[in-house]
Amino acid sequence: MAEKVIATMEENPPKVNKWDGNALKNALDDAVKDVLLSRFSYVESHRLLDGRLLISSIAVGFSLFALLWDWLYPFPQSRMVMCVCVVAYFIMMGVLTWYTTYLERGIFCTALNKDVAGIDPDDVWNASSSLKRFDNKYHLCLSQKTGKTGKAKEARTVLTVENFFDETGRLLYGSVVKEVLRLHSDVEHKKN
């Protein structure tokens, strides 16, 4: 049986439309995430994404319950349940908005640096970014929360998008690696 060979981002960098800001940001985010997970012995944590999925699932649950209730007891009888479910759905959407704005804050990758002995808590690395509409400045932030002390350190940089894509829109992975390693080093050597 032949084994599948999975091409890494380094071997096969993505090609994007250079005029699509979302595609540029997503390609850079994926490259930063790939560097953090492949160059270091970090394990990805999906805790933030799981929280967003839980909130969304609860909201959809209210919608499905309202749909089922209305099917079992047609409209005049299901009026109160429908109103409660609609209000609950909008409350959950407000909670989701709060969650993405204040807890996620643009974080696209959470990586855990596991303690080798397994005694101390894990160091948590977060990578967050932003790219404003019609702008060519990619804002990248790496932060580390030390497991033992709980102290946080971070380093920020503003990168010009043109330096990371060639004329055809192919990602220059080596340039991303160099910047992420530099930023990672800045965070590690920063004093608290």
C-alpha cells in the first residue's frame, strides 16, 4: 500500500489573488501557524475555536427547538416558545460577538509548549494578526504566557504584504519563517 505524502507549506506555498486582502491575511496566518507548529515542538490547542463552536451550537439548538416546536404545535400555540427561542438566539449571537471581540481578539493560533516532565503547566503561545481593508500592513503579534509564573510577554511587528508574495501571488515562505523566528526570539528574550 502506497503511503500518502503530505506536502508542507514550505514545499508547496499557496498562490493567492494579490488584490484580495482576506486571501492575503489567511495565507500569512496559515504560514505563521505552520512555522510555529513545525519549527518548534508545540502542540496546537483548539480551545478558543471550541468555545466559539459551543456558543454557535447553542444558538442553533434554540433555532432547531423552535422549528421542532412549531412543527408539533402550529403557530398560534407555539407563539410564546418561538418568541423565547428568537430572543435566546439573538442573546447567543451577542455572546458570540463579545467572545470573538474580547476573548479571541484576532488570535488564529494557540500553541502549547508542553513541559517535558509533565509537572509544570504548559507555556501558551498565541499568534494574532490583523490586516485592515485596502491596507498593505499586516500586523502580527506573538505572545507567550509562561506556565510556571503566569507572566505574559509579547512582541509585535508590522509587515508589508508585498515582501511576502511574489508577482504571481505565490507566498514567499522563507520570508515568513525569518520574520516569525525573529519575533519568537524577541518574545523569548524579553524581560518581564
